[in-house]
Amino acid sequence: MSRAAGFVLMWLVLALSGYTFYGKHFELHRGGSVHLVRGRELASTELRAAAHTEAEAKSLVGTYRDTSLRAYRHLKVIYANETVYCLQVRLDGNTYHLAGPSGHPAAGPC
């Protein structure tokens, strides 16, 4: 009995999928766009994520110096010690930085 119910349910799902696909004129999506993060927005996102990693390291180890930030693709640590750090990202010929611990992403080098 359960096999028969499963078989009927499978056919209902296939029929519903076919009806939906037909209703969209055999197109998977209708227009729209995908926002790709680039330039200043990407640099800001990467700098904020790295700053969060630095804050976690400071709370665990007590210094910003020994933090490993190799996972960040465009990021360079310019300086880091027990109290402050400066992170820098170079994207598309532009340089952005974040001086921490309470800084915000800004244009230009450290």
C-alpha cells in the first residue's frame, strides 16, 4: 500500500513540476540580475571580516600580532602589535585600509 501511495505522490510532484515549467514558458527564470560584489564594497567586506578575526584573536591570545589571515585573498597586514593593527587591501588598482581596533574601512594606504 505504501509503495502505491509513494508512486502516486511521485507522479503528482512530476505533474506539478511540469505544469510550473510550462507556466514559465520553459524558462528557468525571468530576468532579474545578480549583484556581484566588487571594488570598494568587496574591499570593505574583506576588511571588516579580517577585523573581526583580529578581534577574536586578541580575545584568545592577547595580541593582534600572531593572527593568521591567509584566508583573505587580497589582504595584507601592514602592522600589528599588542594594541593596534592596520590591514590593507589592494583591488583593481585601488588601495583600502582599516586601522583598528575601532576603525572603519577607508580609501588609501595605511
